[in-house]
Amino acid sequence: MKNLKYWLAVAFAGQASYGFAQQVAQGYQIDALRFSQTQPSGTARTLGIGGANVAVGADLSSLVTNPAGLGLYQRSEFSFTPGLGLGNTDATGFGSTTSDSRNSLHVASLGAAFVRRRPDADNNAWRGGTFAIGFNRTNDYNQRFRYRGQPDPSQDILQRFNDPEISVAFAEQQFNSGYQNLDGLAYGAFLTDYYPANGQPQDSVLGLSRPFEDTGRLTQDETVLTTGSQTQFDFGYGASYRDRLYVGGAIGIVSTRYNSTSTLTASEATPDGNTAFNSLTYREILETRGSGINARIGAIYRFNDAVRFGASIQTPTLMTLSETYSSSLSANFDRPVRVGGQSYTSREVSTGSVGFDYTLTSPFRASGGVAVVVGKYGFLTGDVEYLNYGQARLSSQGNQQETDFSSDNTAIKGLYQSAVNVRVGGELRLDAFRLRAGYARYGDAYRQSDFDRTQNYYTGGAGIRQNNFFLDVAGVYGTSKRFYSPYTLSTNNTPVVSVDASRFTTTVTAGFLF
């Protein structure tokens, strides 16, 4: 599969940061970024304050951010957090903007904390401890975008087939022994043929077949759908020393599920009878499954009754990933096309499914935070998280030890940089009721880029606390910008689609104290 991706990188390269076309263009570097990034996660209480709980504690989200926060629990707790995500995209390409949407239901958090505290009469400096287990959704890959327009003939998909500097010249072998990339598929669908270069038959290059040379302007449409998520199951322990210093540790088991399906169609905008071309459909499907493990330790120091400082470090996450890729191309003709003595009015070819396993080590994370408690009226809090995406590393797995990822790892170091994620929030207490607000800014991972890929999240929430029961609700509105290229042209005229995405996620946490 890795060799297949490298051939695809030559045949179907792109400069964007989203979609499988970009993944193959950059080898496995886009995997390293996609599975290393996270989003605000946890209970509705934590989401309502922008995810800034490194120094807050007493919440099951502490398992993911700073397990020392478990030491602040006074009573045992169970909570469940379902969520609903409403995603919208506006994709601008070929002079027009197309809107699309994708919604999903999910479980954001589920877990329990078991507290054991010493009685006040006990003079032991270690006042108590909390063991917790929990499930948190740390990444949401559900999104769909679509663009549609009439590209200039110098930018359309047929121009890609007619670009000798891009096309891979071993399509004949693929025709006989199995298709591996877009050029092989185009040749197998009779859309391209070999032509002598420089008057030398041995220097033949691929170009558009003669029946399609006079094709006019196309209407081109593509839909890219991604689904899946990254979740983490944690178990950890936090302890309180003199109710002044809190320390803790946790181990996380990461589960990854990512699916991407892109469907590109092209048809004559105004059929004129000058060409045999009618339409084509090109589809790619990528499925990735994986699991991993990480660990984190942290501490919170209560400087006084009003001020707390927190810090935590998470080890790199070691993940094993398995992926399956397939692609197909179908073409319909306005009039029969003769090949090898046979006439065709349509043709469909595919690569079949190809699998590959590999290992990804994501970067370590370091976080620091401060919380200021304003008497009985609430608190303000802020976090800073540092990680270096350029430290992600790819390696072979199992029986595929011969695969060399050195070029990918070198490219990762050159492509990605360190980033700082900032989260701030606060809670206002009104007797049994709570009001919350927050903001999070996740920094751009790219070292050099003409595009700003910073992600912004605006959050708010409310809650009610009773003796043995609590109910919280939160809303998170996130925005991001991505850039997508369906294919590359050697003329520096590669089409680039701008994708403005927004997502509103609402979660509800119901919890019981015991």
C-alpha cells in the first residue's frame, strides 16, 4: 500500500490539507497530522469553559488533561455525556460557492470516579485519593463538503489526463496486471493513449485519446465525505497531599476510526457532438482503523484558597494503524469508441482494495494552567498547551519491515512546526445554578503556508447542582479553514478549493454523586 501511495503521489498530487488526494500527495504525512491533532473534549462542564480545566479539577475530563485534578474530588461520581454535532461547509472552487452539511450523534464522555478520603480526625498528610475510569471522544472527523463549477479547460480533469509531465508512463503494465493509480485507470477506461514524444516511440507519453480531444468546457462536481472519530479510554488516580498539593497519573487507550470517500464527476457543459466524451465518475475510498496507548502525569498546587496552578505532561501516543484503499473510474461515451476491434459505449475499471499496516508515534504534550476562585461566585481559568507536530514519526509494522518511512519523517519535520493551543473560560455560580463561557484557539501546525489553518472554538454552557445529582449543558461552535486540490497540473494552474467549515456541538451531562 505504501508503494501504491507513492505512485499516487506522482499521479495525483495536491497541495491542500484535507482529503485523500492530499494524503497521497504528501505520502503519510497527512496521517501524522490528522491523528496527532485533538479537539476540545470531555464533559459539558469542561466544554462550557473552553476545555480549560488543567488547574480546575474535580471533573472526569481531568483524566485527559491533568489527572491530578482527580485528587480534588470530595465525593464519588458517575456521569454520562451524549452529544449532537451539526456541521456546515462552504466550498469555493471554479468561481462558485457550494454549501453542504453533515450531522452526527455521539457519546462525548462516560465515566466514574471513586473517592476515598480520610476523616478530618486523621492527621495523615495524604488526605485522600480518587480512582477514575472514563471514555472521552477527542476527535470528530464527520464532515462533508462539495464544490461544483465549470473550470477553464486548462484546469479540468481532462487536462490532468493530458499532462505528460504528471502522467505515469507505465499504464500499459497496469492494463495487463492490475490498476494502481489514476493514470492506469484513465488508460483502462480508454480516456488516454500513448503518443511518441520528440518523434521517438521509445519516449512515449500519455495523453488524451483522440476521440476526446475536442471536448469543450466541462461541468465538474466533487463531494468529499469523511466520517469517524478518535476516542480514548482512560483509567487514572489522583491524590491530595494536605489539600494543598494534588498529584496524579493516567493511562489512555486510544481508538481510531477514519473513513474518507470522494466522488468526482465531470460531464459536457454543452454537448455539441464534436467529441465522444459524455461523462466520467472517479471515486476513492479510504478506511483507517487503529489503536494506541499513552500516559500522562500532572500536579496542581493550591497557592491559597483563591489561586491554583496546574501542569501536566503526556507521553507520545504509540498507535498501530491499518488502512484499506480502493478507487474506480467509469466513463460514458456519446458515440461508440473502438478499442482492440471492439466497440464500447461505457467503461469502468478499479484498483480493487489494497491494505497496509504501519505505526505512528504522535508528539508529546505539555500543558500548564491557572485557576482563580472568586469566593462563592465562581472561577476564571486559562490553559496553555504545547506540542510539536514535527516530532511525529512513522515506522513499519509487523511483516512490512522493509518499508522505508525515512522520506516521510524528513518531510514531517520540514512541513510541520510546534503549536500552542490556548484555552480560557469561566463559571458563574448563582446558588444551585451555573453559567459558563469559554474560548479555545488551536494553533496552525504548518511551518510555512500561505493559508492560516488556526482553529477557533467559542463555548458556553449552563448547569444545576443538587445534593446527589447534577445536569450540565454546553455548546461549542468551532470554525476552521482548509484547502483542497483534486489533482495537480504541471502548468502551475492546479485548482485549489477553499473550504470554510463550521460545527456546532451540543452536549448534555447527567451525573450522580454517591
